[in-house]
Amino acid sequence: MGRPKAGEPELGRELIAETALDILDSEGLEALSLSQIARVLNVQTSALYWYFKSKAALYEYLCELIFRRVLDDVDPSLTGRDLLYAFGRGFRSNARSSRDAAKLISVGGVSEGLRTELIPGLLRRVAVGGISPLEARQAVTAIEALSLGWAIFEGSQNPVVGEVMRQTNDQNDSAFERALHALAYGFGTDSAKKNPA
Amino acid sequence: MGRPKAGEPELGRELIAETALDILDSEGLEALSLSQIARVLNVQTSALYWYFKSKAALYEYLCELIFRRVLDDVDPSLTGRDLLYAFGRGFRSNARSSRDAAKLISVGGVSEGLRTELIPGLLRRVAVGGISPLEARQAVTAIEALSLGWAIFEGSQNPVVGEVMRQTNDQNDSAFERALHALAYGFGTDSAKKNPA
DNA sequence: ACCTGAACACCGTTCAAGT
DNA sequence: ACCTGAACACCGTTCAAGT
């Protein structure tokens, strides 16, 4: 044991990341450690440092992976506000399908690929029609924030969301969708520009 | 050393919590450990267990403390949608004033006082006029989610918000305020109930 | 190139023992 | 009641050494 057995998948960034997401799913963020990953993979903890220079680097990689999956699930033909809406839905449903994924994102750093490739691409697709680049950036920020925050509360035992959860899932889904809709389609319109009395 | 000196503040939940928030502020969530708190306070780590039964219990206490401060800053005469708006602003500005406070909230659990006292009180103040209790719960959830998510992105090096940050603070503030307004005043209205084509 | 094995400083938690 | 001191299992990281 400890050495590659025939028939066993080869150690690498992919396998390490998948194992990490499995642990995140089954045991939560607290239990997600390099030691635990190594234990599952039957290697020494130090072996992981050949593929990731630190725990933070692994976390960045995981965040990018999650983000990439969300974008892959979104209809590529969508643009503008419809894209905003679909992105928010995908972000939350993905975060909800994997326990503590939202916590990971809130704690993990931002990778190079995310900063230079994925986000700019998303922004370009949102900034169409009457939506300026600045407006697109602000809207994406708002959608990301709502979806991430919502997923965090859903994952935790938050009392507010907890109550909402105890109602039917339909009602809860619609609560999120209503908020999302208010943001995606209400942001930057006249009704959102007015200040309250 | 190690024993209470005359003139030194007495060890207790208050002092431990304040020290913890100081560390959170100056060194971030990663550096916030029981050992570090004990080191600053010149006591043994095990001494802290007299006041908190675990690290998680301390985190809960800190979350409740932060939440309480946010509510204390909100004009007590506000109700309904105006309260929603003010609560969101306070939540984010408080989270922003203390580094990694948002991360702490996303990771920390929910205390008894928060669940049974603070949140129900907030809900009661929101559910006035044309706003039903269910609607109030959903709206508070949405506002909390947006404000928490926004604060997390602000605290991190998120690329989207990072870009927005590099613009003037006014612009960034107004981006958040616009999103907040869309939620507080757009949620539950006719425009938010319609589904996109 | 890829992994082991040992070492280091740090962490959360428990518990007997002191005062 | 309140705190020390020692112990335990676990963690991230480094690095020489093997193949």
C-alpha cells in the first residue's frame, strides 16, 4: 500500500479535487483536510504537495471547478438579464447539491483562471442591449452575493431560512426566485434608482 | 504571569470575545484560534474552556454579538420595507468595518438568542402594513443573503467586486444600495412576481 | 518525476491537579 | 469557582531521501 496499484486511478489534481469534494459533501468543511484526503487516497499527506503548493491553492482550484460547473450548466445562448437570472439559479442549485460548497467559496481564494477568464467572459455576455459594462459588473456582483449568501444560510441552521425551509420546498424555491427576479430584472431600472422616502 | 494581576481586566466571556474580534480584525479568520486568544490574554488555552464549551460555542457567541450590534445601529422606529433597507445597510457596513466578520458569520453556527429572540423580533417589525409574516421571512432572508454575500466578496479578493472596488467608493456603495433597494422595495411587488419570458 | 518518512510548530479538547 | 499543566490526536508544511 502507498504505492500505485494496478487498476487504481492515478494520483493527480483531478483525483485530489474529486476526493476533496466528496469529503466536503459527506463530512463538511470542518473535516476537509489534506490529511483526510491523503488518508482516503492511501498516500502520504506530503504527496499532495507535489500537485498543490498549499491548502489554499487546493481551495482555489476547487472554487474554480465549482464555478466552471455552474457556467457549464447555463444555456450558452442566454445573454443580458436572462443570463443573470439563469446564472443565479445555477449558482444556488449547485451550491445546494454539495454540502458546504458555499462555505468553501466564502473561505477560499480566487484563482487566476476565475479572475482572468471565467468572470470577464460572463461579464461580456451580460453587457448587451441597454446594459453598460459597469452595470453588468454591478449586477453580476449582486447576483453572486445573493446566491452565495442564500446558499450559506440554506446549508447552515440559520433560523430565518430554517423556518422557510420547514415550509414546502416549492415555497422556498419561489422565495429565492422572487428575490433573484427582483435583482436580475429590477436592478438598474427606474424603480431601483429611486431612493426611499 | 498567568495569574490575574491587579489592574488587568478580569477574564470572562466579554473579554474573550473582544480579544477574538480584535484578532479577527487584525489578522483574519485563519489566525483566529483559541491558542492565539489565550496567548494575547496571558492565560492557558484550557482556561477558555471554563467560559466556552468549545470553539464553535465561542463562534456562535461572536456571531450573535455582531448581529446585536447591527440591530442596535438601526433606527428603532423603522418598520416594514424601510427597516429591511436599513437592516441591510447596517449589516454590510458592520461586516465591512471588521475584517473577515462576514466569513465568521458564514462559518459560525447560530446561537439560541439569535434564533429565539433577535430574529423573531426583527420579523415582527418587518411584517406590518401589507407585508404578511411569510413575506417578511422571505424578505429578511433575501436581505441577509445579499448583505452577507456582498460583504464576503468585499472582504475577499473577488475579481468582480474587486473591479467594482477599484472604482470610487461612492460608485460601489451605490451598487450595493441599488441592489438592496431592488430587494427591499421590489420584493413581493407585482414586478417581482412575474416570471421572465 | 513522483512519492515516502521523519520532523516541526501549531491546533482543539480533556482532565487531573492545584488554589 | 477558576485556572494550570500535562497529555492526546490531529493539522499544515518542509525537506532530505528514496526510486
